[in-house]
Amino acid sequence: MRVKNASYVKGAASYAQCIVSELPQVAVAGKSNVGKSSFINYLVGDGKLARTSKLPGRTRLINYFLVNTDVSGEFLLADLPGYGFAKVSDAEKQRWADLLEQYLAKESSIVTVLFLVDIRHDPTNDDAVMYNYLFKNNLPFVVLATKADKLPKSQVKNRCRSIANFFKLGEANVLPVSSANKTGLEAVLAKLEQALAARE
Ligand SMILES: Nc1nc2c(ncn2[C@@H]2O[C@H](COP(=O)(O)OP(=O)(O)O)[C@@H](O)[C@H]2O)c(=O)[nH]1
Ligand SMILES: [Mg+2]
């Protein structure tokens, strides 16, 4: 599949504000600063669509993008609030956790979740919590190992294998990507195509 167009729809600060739609949804999850916004920009071929920030923790909403309007493979992309950001109050953290948990438990239009983790590190406790949400809710997902450009090429495969082992996944479910160098998108698009086709 190819992304032909994409536009910002809205941000939801609570589950009540989430979009009610029959369109399939692809959710993008991961800790703050892992590269969610950068990857969305890479995916849609627009460097400015999802605002990226050098300061983590700025995305406090579920931000929705409509992709491929009026062409085949139309879907909603949901950029989920990043977790694991230390410099916010416990009340704010709880609000994000509630929003994430409700969205993942109730949104029946999710066809797949792109679960982003940093290729350089083992998943964090917060990542394990996210994994448990996905597992508990029976949600299909693929792990994207971000910032692959930060590693020598020779280490990329090993790091993906070790992230796969951590989550007890097959290696085909951990895909290395670099939004900086624009590598890895083809494999992600192939997964999205499968996920969208399975829904039809
Ligand atoms: N080297 C490198 N840096 C990246 C990549 N993706 C994101 N970043 C940087 O990581 C920081 C956080 O990225 P952002 O997309 O805002 O993360 P988000 O909080 O998950 O949305 C920014 O400084 C980005 O420039 C990548 O593929 N390679
Ligand atoms: Mg972001």
C-alpha cells in the first residue's frame, strides 16, 4: 500500500472526545520521545504533519489523522499519548493511563497497533505495561524498533532479536525503522496492508 494523503482531524483529551467512526484505526503507541511523531511524519511523507518535539511529553492527547481520504485503504491513525515521562504530576500520569487503557479496551475499530520502542534499549517497565494492555485486549500489534540509525548496521538485527525475545515475539514482528534516515517503511506498510485487508 501507499499513503496518498493525510490530514490532521483532532485531538482527544478524554475517551468521551475520541472519534466514533466505522473507519479502521491504526494506533501508534510508545513512550515519550521514542519517535512516534517523527515516524508518523515519515509514514505520511509530510515532515510537519505530526508535530515533533525535542522536549518529551508534549503530546497529551490522542491525536487523530485521516489517511488516504477517498482512496483505497482509508484509515484513521491515532497517535497515542506518550507514557513514561517523569516530569508530570501523578494526577496527569493517571489521566493519560486511563485514556490509554479505555481507548485500547473499548475501541473496536483498531486493526493494528504500531508499538514503538527504542532499538538501543531493552523495553522499560512502562513498555511492559503497554504490552500487557495490548495482550489483555487481544490487540494485533507490531513492534517498531525506532532510531535504527543510531546503531551500527551490524547491530540492528541483534537488537531486534533481543527486543523480540523480551516480548516473546517472533522476529518478523519487530521491524527496525529510522525516521531520520527514512529506512524501514516498506515493511511497515506491508504489515498495515495486511491488517487493513484482514478487516475487510
Ligand atoms: N536519530 C534519530 N532521531 C529520531 C528519530 N526519530 C525521532 N528522533 C528524535 O527523537 C526525538 C523525539 O521524537 P518525537 O517524534 O517527537 O517522539 P515522540 O515523543 O514519541 O512523538 C526528536 O528529537 C526526534 O528528532 C530517528 O529515527 N533517528
Ligand atoms: Mg509526539
